[in-house]
Amino acid sequence: MPVMPLSDIKPGMTGEWHTVVSGTRIDSFPMQVVGIVENFIGPKRPLIICKALDPTNIFTGPVAGMSGSPVFIGGKLIGAYAYGFLWPKDQALIGVTPIEAMLESGKRLSSGFPIAGDKRPGGG
């Protein structure tokens, strides 16, 4: 699956996230990139801030069950829906963990490099 590096993601770009709302049907929801926050949850841990563009998500706001849903721009994976912000009420803001950060964590885990909070033997 093609991925889009964080360095290519710019405010104003539009895309969509995919999730299952009911049953097994995968639904798509349009979104627009608002910006990128560097060091969001720690050093070198950025977050892509996006806003929902469809009336339903704007009305209901972020939904916790959507965490982990893949987010795409131009058919390229940019990351996963990770955070929902409940303010302001006139728009639904979501935080997307960049795919590069997830791939990096996966490489560190598979190489045996300790990750903070890992409770397995040899973990951090």
C-alpha cells in the first residue's frame, strides 16, 4: 500500500478516513488537513490535525470507536485516526498519528529495541 510521508502533507489537503459504523460495511468520511503539531505526545512525535468535512461528523463530533481507522490522501496512507477533540462545536477536529511514526515503532519493536512501557522481558 502506498504511503505519504509527513513531509508531503500540507494544510488544505483533503482526503478521507475509512471505518465501520455498523455491521461490516466500510464507510468513508471526507476530511481536510488543518496542520501538523510537532512533539504532540513527546519529542519527535508529531500529530496531523484534520477537520471532518461531512455534516454528520461535524454534528456528532469525534467518535472514540473510530480510533485506528486508516486515513488517506490521494489513495496514499497518511496514518490512523487517533484523537478526537471536542472543541469547537462548529467543527469536528481529529488527530491522526502519522504512518511513519507507526512504522518506526514497529521496526523498533521487531528489532528488540526497548520501547517505553513495554512490559515484556527486555522491554522499556
